[in-house]
Amino acid sequence: MRSPRISTPAAGLLAAAALLFAFGGPVSQAAFGTPTASAAAPAAQPAADLQGTPYISTHLYFGTGRHNGNPPITEAEFNKFLADVITPRFPSGLTLQEGRGQWRDKEGDINSERSYELTVMYPVREAAARNADIEYIRRLYCKTWELESVGRADVHAQVDF
């Protein structure tokens, strides 16, 4: 089995796009509370103008740093988890990007680590079933490598393939 190709994202661009999508205005204005025309009075878009089908786009953030002096999760270990656990639950497709992340752990320490962002999209009508799969993946990843969490963000989207 071939290893999946992983590209390095422009993290700032992704964050800017996420904020723009979430707040409907330029990132600097949305992030700093500066009122904009779109933030002050959002224009309602008629349903007939939307392309595609209602979907949920779920983003999972997998860190690779471990506690208690344990070595980081290797690329080979992550790829095996991807092949054995994630892909069977989302065989229709997914996107995986490699990046750098940081977070504050339960002891208050800031950890910087190699990380992976996984994106899966599914129709809104499948949300309950997909939620069970996603939570299983998150729990198993944490249990397997004794980690505190896998980040999750869900976004409603109109999707067309």
C-alpha cells in the first residue's frame, strides 16, 4: 500500500479563510471587532442562489507530540492509523494536510509540534452516523498515544462535486 502524499499548507491562509468564512468579513476586521458593512448588516443570500447540497465539513487536528518523554508519533505510525482507522470510515474521500501547530496542555505548558489537519465532508443528513465515526477516531487516537485531545471544528457548507 502506498503512503498518501501530504502537502504542507499555508497555515495563515487557511486561518484567514476560516475566519472570513465564519465571520463574513475581512480577517483583520472580524478578528479585531471593527464593524464592516457585512458584519453590521449581513445580506441574506436567497436559497436559490446557493450551489450544491448542504454538507458538513469536519476538520480534525492531530498532534504528534507525546508526553512523559515518549517520542513523537512518526509519519509511518500516523499513515498506518490513517489507513487502518480513518480511511475505512471515510472511503469516499478526505483531505490531509501536514502542518505545525501549538497548544497549551492541561499543565499550562505550550507545546509546538508537527500536526495533521484532516478534512472530511458529508451530507447533513448523515451527521449522526458520521459523528459516531469521528468521535471514535478522536478517542482511539488519544488512547493509542496517550494524548489529551484531537481538535475538532465543524462548518456548514454548500458542496458540489
